[in-house]
Amino acid sequence: MVTEHSKPMRNPQIRLNGHARPLCAIAFDLDSTLTRPYLDFRRLRQQLNLPEGDILTWLAALPPAERVPASQLIEAFEQDGVKNVTWNEGAQEVLNAVQALDLPLAIVTRNSRSSLVAVCQRLGIAVDLLVAREDAPPKPDPACLHYTAKQLAVPIEQLLMVGDYRHDIDAGRAAGAMTVLLTNGRPPSWPVEADLIIERLVELLRYLEQ
């Protein structure tokens, strides 16, 4: 779902660490960023018999004969969660405001493309680029953000990654993008090295300038 972004740019900027930096595009995480949490990963881990560790890393290491049924279970889990999806607080307002600045928007998620498209259809989300795990190595691998910058034809250092988890920040920093951590009012239990930390998504608008 890639669309050509042909609107004239207004030279938007974002203020980070007291300095205004050029901003050419924004990439948002999906679950717990644009949407309220809708996937019960505790239940998925029980189904996979995987109490800890990264699920996609574990999946990639499985022998092919075991990977296929595990992938099917994960896909079904994601699709099942779509029916419970709702907007995160302030997410619609933020997307509308960013689009009014003529900034290209992407959603970069570790979810499958089919579940990502289903969420966008259910909530009526329309952005310039959707990046799922089939499109590029998923976060925290920076390749997905290099892919995003290339598809949107913007410099990676002028791409902003906004997400709620360390995978979002780690991918952004490794790629050379700017990063914003959304806490949703819950301070992270891990060291944060984001350029900006916000409690609610709508706070992002305070830092955007034309």
C-alpha cells in the first residue's frame, strides 16, 4: 500500500533537545502507538510454549517444518486481535495534524502485512507507506527504517520514528533516524536513549514547527 507523495513540502521541523531539525517524514509504530494494545502476547506465548525471548527471532530460528505451523498460529493470533482494535488516545488528531503539514507518513510494524492492512481498513487509516515484517527485517533491525526512508525518498536522518517500545528506539537509533518514545503514562523499565520522551501521543504536536 504505497502511494506517491506529490504534495509541495512546507519545510517542517521538529524541536529536539532544544534544537530545530529538518523533518521530512514520520514513521509510527502500530500497536500501543497508533492503536490501544489489542494483542494479548501473554496468550500467544502460552500457545507457542515460549515463556520469554523475542518471538520473531525464535520463529526465524525454527526448522522449516516447525516454522510453518508456528507462523500460521501467529498469523491467526494477529488476525483475531484485529476485531478488538481501537485508536490510541490522540492518535487520529496527531495523524490529521501531521498530514496537514504535508509530511509523508508510514506505519512500521513487526506484524504481518495482512493484519496491518486489516487494522488500517477497520480504523480508516490512510498513510503513504505500510511496512510489515514481510517487507523488511523487522525492528529492532534498522533495515526496516532504511527501507522506509528509501520508499518515501527522504534522508534517513530526517525521518522520525515514533513508538512505545525499545525495539522502535533501537531500530531508529541504529538507522540514524530521529526517535520519540511514547510511554502511554507508564515509565519504561529499560534504559531510554530516545531523542524525545512523551507520555501521550498528542504531545508530539508541541514539538512540530512549520
